[in-house]
Amino acid sequence: MDYTEAQRYMLSLTDYEKIPGAFAAANFDPRRMEALLHSLGDPHLNSGSKFVHIAGSKGKGSTAAMIASALTAAGNRTGLFTSPHLHTIRERVRMDDALITQAELTGLTEKVRPAVEAAGAETWGVPSTFEALAAMAFLHFQGARADWVVLEAGLGGRLDATNVVTPMVSVITSISYDHTDVLGPTLAHISREKAGIIKPGVPVVLAPQPGGDEVLGVMREACREQHSPLTDVGRDVGWRVLSAGLEGQEVRVTGRRGDYRFFLPLLGGHQCENAATAVAALEWLAEEASGLTGQAMAKGLAAVSWPGRLQVIGRGPLIVVDGAHNADSARRLTQAVAGLPYRRVVLVMAASKDKDVSGMVRELAPLHPRIIVTRSRHARGLSSRRLLGEWAKHSAKLEEEEDVPRALARARAMASEEDMVLVTGSLFVVAEALEELRVAEREDY
């Protein structure tokens, strides 16, 4: 088996990320993941690694990257498992910020494949692409002798394939309406699913919540039931932006154990919230993680990289990409953009079929942009006609292009040096924009 064959095999399994409407509770059963891992020798239990587990609707990937970067800066061998990816499936599995290599992924696929196929004959059914990748990640981190592993939940928490570990700290980031078909119709329903990662006695760090008391009440109840201490970021941990520019922000976080000042090379107030959440989690790890001082935290946060999130990739005109994909993330994007220097916005937008497009458009409308709607090449890409209809409700100046390269070319032709070209709507369209502008190369679709 070579790398192309390995990748083809992984993607031949059921991939719920590519199937609109497939997020149904019947498709998720942690017992299937436990059985798969058991057939592989339980690498999540026998590696000697300590875990950090992160769930939430928004900000979990950024927060995971920050925590992993700080642990690495402190001298710990650190694994990171995240999803989805922008350009290559290898982005999902990292050791000390190095992507799993093609050879490593191929070798692990050969090891995982027989277990996946054997599982198909058992009670719980054939593992999905995500479950097979998670199993591969656990094997990779075991083989690399990771001291720490930071796991980002894929969907929800209670039923997620990553919810097979007992972590040193559980982190729950901002919760908003997303995947309501499986997680439930209200923030309380969604919060209960996310709270499923809380384990008995394990500390919990809760990021600031736009849902307010509805979310906080659920989390406090879950922590009481599990006898887990709760750190409420915003109440127990504070932060302040000292300065900000196109390169990043100088941030001060006041934690439970001390004050931390650092440079954060990510833009937007929401990333400062994520950083405060990461610091709150790291404080719980300080006694267990070797070398995790305030200085190491600052070094790690200054080195963090998380592409595709309010990322500046060009000047004159300013070109910004952001993977906002629901109403709350679109609102945060609009707020963040207000602090950037521009005369007007030329917006390139594509979205996914299963998202709240009406809510996203409503939140972006205050930018009063010139709009070019298009469609991602991804299987879940929404018709540009649907986007046209939503924007037409806001009396916007509209144009349509059939794909992202043509939309980008049109936007750059329309924009003056003082304008901003903003690309958003999903991580899929952001990935295509980064590739088109040669900020990233297509490697292995």
C-alpha cells in the first residue's frame, strides 16, 4: 500500500463530514470506537500519555492548538488531534506541531485496516473515516511516546469517537447553534451533549458563552453531578488586549495562579477568549506537565499557528480569509473585521448545505459589502443560487461566479488598494482560496 492507496482507503469509509444531513445520533456509538481500539491493543489506555479533551461549537481547534503549543514549548512531547483539515488529511495528526508523514500514515493505515474490517462483522458496525483516523492518531501518539495528547472532539462530545479517555482537564469552548439535527434544537440540548466529555473529578474549563445562563446552568449541573471543579473563564479568569495590529495582539491574562502577558499571532477578540481559556486549562496542568511555567506558556502562545481563521494573506488590497460557518462565528467575524483598516469590503462567500445560511448572511450584512457568491467544490457545497436569494433579502450588491478561483479574481479586480477582500462561509472555501492564492499547495485531495 502506498500513500495514495492509504488515503483512498480511509476516505472509502463512511465520512459524515461529506454527507449533508448525516449527523444523526444513530450514526454515532462510542462502543464501536472502544471495540476498534481494543482490537488494536487499547493504545489510548496503554501509551502512558496524559490527555486534554476539548469540545465546543467554536474555538475548540484554536484552543487545542494553543494548549498543544504551550506544552511543546515547555519541553513535553505533545500530540494534537483536530478536525477538519484545510488541505491535507495529515493536518489532523501532529506531534510537536509536525504533521504525520505520508509514510507514517500509510503504515498506520495498513495496521488499522484489518481491525476496521473485522469490526464490520461485529455488533457495532463498520467504523467511520473519523473513527479510523482517531484510532490511527492514538497509535501514532503511542509510538511517538507522547507525554501529552490534546484531543479535539469532532461532533458533540458524549457520542464522539474521542470520548474514550479520562483527561487531566476537560475544556468546553463557546457553544452555539450547530448540528441541531443530532445535538438538539436548543442551547441546553447542545450543551448537554458537549458536557458528555466531563469525567468524574476531572477539572473543567468553560469558555465565555454567548448563550449565557442557559449554557452555564447545564455545565454547572454536570460538574456537580461529576464532582468536577469548574473554572468559568470570564468570571474566574480575565483577559485584556494591550495592543493589536495585523500581525497579532499583545494580551494579558489574569489566571487563578498568576498573570501572563504574551503576544498572540492570531487576530480577533474571540482568539483572546480562546487564549484565556487555554491559559486556564494550562494552569490545571502546571503541576503535571514538566516545565510548564508562565514563560513557557507565553513562548508557546506566541508560536501558535492556526491557518484559515481571520488570516491576513495579502495587502493592497487587504485579503483576509476566515472559516466562519454559522451565525455566531459570522457575528464574531463582523466584530473582528471592524478593527481592521479598510475602506469597503468585497465579500467572497460560499457555504455548506447543512448550515444556517440565513443567520450567517444576517450577521455579515452590517459590513455592507459588495458580494460575490460562489460554490465550494466540496460535496457539501451549497448552491450559489441559494446564497444569492439570502443576500437579496438585504438589498446587497450581488454578483455570482461558478467557482472560488473565478470569484477571487473578480473580487481582486473590484477592490482598490484601500479595500478588503474577505473570503468566508466555510473552511472548504477558505482552503480553496489559500490554494488559489498559493498560500498553500494542494497536496493530496
